[in-house]
Amino acid sequence: MRVSGAALFSVVLAAVAAFAVYTALKWPPKAALFPLTMGIPLLALALVQAMVDLRDPPPPGESTARRRAWVAFAWMGSFIALILLAGFPIAVPLFVFSYLIIESREGWILSGVLAAAAWGFFHLVFERLLHFPFEAGLLTGG
């Protein structure tokens, strides 16, 4: 049985999510909130996708899937770099806007509105409601 790249990606993603959830369980509740709210659904969805990928034969266009996977990795890496350089509050709307313009080829207005909505949600939930302190980025430092 040949394992497809999609199945391997799903299994690795599930392992990363499982590690994040396991690690976050040892943290204080406030610090563990974000990793758990992202990690638990990611773990469940990655496991379901892994089962689907392992059950179904690999699609004939494997090179296209491989290219798309590398593009997704590049976007994830750019988001991590943005967080490191600018900090979460700036990285979230900037990433949403950039992704919508470049990858999804959406219009400027829709991209701006959705980036503003992402920033508003992020600001309201994590900064106002939960009073979650975020580190400044390396460029925005302080």
C-alpha cells in the first residue's frame, strides 16, 4: 500500500496538534486557552482527514497536490515570521489581508474589510475580554 503525500501531511499535522495540546495541558488555564482552542479542533480534523486520505487511493495529480502543500507551508511559515517580527495583534490582520490579496485573489475592499474584522475579533476576544498580554514583535519591540 502506497501512502499519499496528503495522508502523510495529515498524520504529521495531527501529531503536531497532539503535541501542542499535550504541552498546553500543563500550562496555567489562561496561557493554555489559545493553544487548546486551536489545537483540539485541529487534532480532530487532521485525524479525520488522515483516515480519509489513508482509505482513498492517492489522486492522479499528485504533483499539483505537492505544490499546493508547499504553498500552504510557505503561508504558515510567513505567518509565524510575521508574528515574530510584528507581534500577534499586527500579524493577524496583515496576514489575513496578504493572503486574501495574493493567494485568494480577492479585491482590495473585501480583503480590507475581512482583515479589519479579523483584527476586531482578535482585539475584542484576546485583548479586551481575556486581557491576554502579547509580546511585541522584534521590529515593533519595546
